[in-house]
Amino acid sequence: MEGFKKPGHIFPVISNKRGLYDCISVIEGATDCTKILGLHDGMVTVCDIMDEEGRMGDTSYALQLAHRLQLSVVYLSDLLKYRLIMDGLLSSKNTLNMLIDGCSIRMYIYELMGRDYEVCLNLLELEKVRTKLMSAKKWLNENPYDSMSKLPNFQRSFSKVARQFKNNEHLVVRGEQEPSNTFCTHRIFELIFNDLEHELKDLMIKTSKQVKAV
């Protein structure tokens, strides 16, 4: 302890065992970094950054400082995305086909971290589905901290999903009550939308071959 400079506050903190999966904070992010590096019992030091006037530095100041000192910057969103991919949590995916008011609908059901995330699309309007999907991805990037309920075509109940398709909608996202941290939910849907983009490409190629065959 003699090596620590004072004044200051030194508080030993134990991070959640599941890291960023349980809590989106710099503590869990730092310990997840140690696990990614193979140091499963790693200990980290986390501190705040102060500006030249002795005030707490904000994000913009931290980015400027990193640029000036040529330091790398790691975002919690990038760490979470990396963990989700490396842990293979997007491998739990199922599909369900149904008819709603004459429309051929496919529901993609993703199970991640004990929650279900669902996206429904109209198989007869794949090009329009793709346009809606690109709009949804753009919304995620532009509104990283907004509730998913503000995403156009987001619904919480199956009855409202069906109503959307009856009203000539082409893509609907369904989800239960969000966890307290919408930041985590956005990163999950970002991965889901990227996966769906690949699914759409395969579906459009398959449909195109079927049309040519006819």
C-alpha cells in the first residue's frame, strides 16, 4: 500500500463473476479484459481522469488525452460485443414460420443470456424487409442509450406484432421488458441485426434461384 499516492480514495471492489453480462461498468469491463488475456484471477486498478484544472474529466476529455498520448481506447460496447461473439451466444437461434392475414411470416428467435429476442419478417417482401433492417441498424447507431421501445416497429406483445403485419408492415422486432441497462440491449440487437442481414442475403439468393427455375 505504500506505493499508492494520496490523497485519494482506495476501495477494493469485487466484480460480478459474469462480468459485462451482469453489469455494464468499467469494473466489469476491466476484469473482462484480464479474462480475455487469459488471466482469470487478474486484479485491475480503475481510476477516474482529471483535467488540467483538477476537475473530473468527461468522455471527450479522455478521448483527447488518449489521442495526445497515443493511447488505445477500448469501449465497453466493443468488449461486450467481443464476448458475445467469442462465447458463441448467438448460436442459440430458432425459426418459426406462420401465416398472418395471408402474409408468410418468419420469426427468428434468439436466446441470449437467459432472454429471448425476436424479429419477425415478411418472406414475400424481402427487399422491403432489407430496407427496414438497414433503418433499424441506423437507429441503433444514432440512439445508443434510448429505450428499444422507441425503435420504429418494436412491440412487446404478439397481438401487436400481428397487427403490424396486418397494417402492411414488413419487419417487426419483439421484446420483453428491457433490463435496466439499454446499452447492453442495443449491442445485442446490433449483433442480431448483423446476423439477420446475412440470413436475408441467403433468402434473397434462394428466392431468386426459385424464380429463375420457374
